[in-house]
Amino acid sequence: MECKQVIVVRTDIKMSRGKIAAQVAHASLSAALRAMKEKPEWFDEWFNLGQKKVVLQVESEEELMKLYRRAIELGLPTSLIEDMGLTEIPPGTKTAVAIGPAPTVEVDKVTKKLKLLK
């Protein structure tokens, strides 16, 4: 079973590359830890086969939240990142969602139509 993790980042808020990298890292680690507890077989498969990650984009908080809710409905390990507001953006800003690690076919049900982050 092939597993992957997808991290989705909002592009409608202005974040530096470094800020985006930090938000992606927060989301990835949070969802991976959740998978390790809730779906250890998915985590192990993903971890042992290279930890495949894909970073995609959405253009609004509404799109981000729709993906987050859909992933939760499907029972996928998921994390939503809300910034603490210490640097570039206001506190509580929803910046990214990570979905998985989980079977690729399941993650694709939520993220297949999204574009790669540029």
C-alpha cells in the first residue's frame, strides 16, 4: 500500500518562503504524530518508504477549511495550523493543513484537483 502526506498552504496571505517552510513543517510533523498514534500501520509504511510529501496550494481560508473537514470526515490523520502571530501574520491565521500519512488513494479523494505550490 502506497502512503503519502499532502500539505496544503494558503496563497492569499503573504508569507515569506521561510514562513511557508515553517508552516509546512509544523503541519507535516503534527499530522505525522497523529498518524503514528491513530494509524500506526500507515505511518510505518510511509516512514519506511521515504516519507513521500507533496505541497499544494489553495487561495482562501474557505478552501483550506473545506479540505480539512473532508479529510476529517474520511478518518485521515489531519492537522490544521493556526499561526501564533509572532512574526509575519496575525495570531490565529489558518495557514496550512496536512493530510496523512495515509494511503495515496484516500488522500487523493481530498486533494487530487489542487495545484502544486509555486
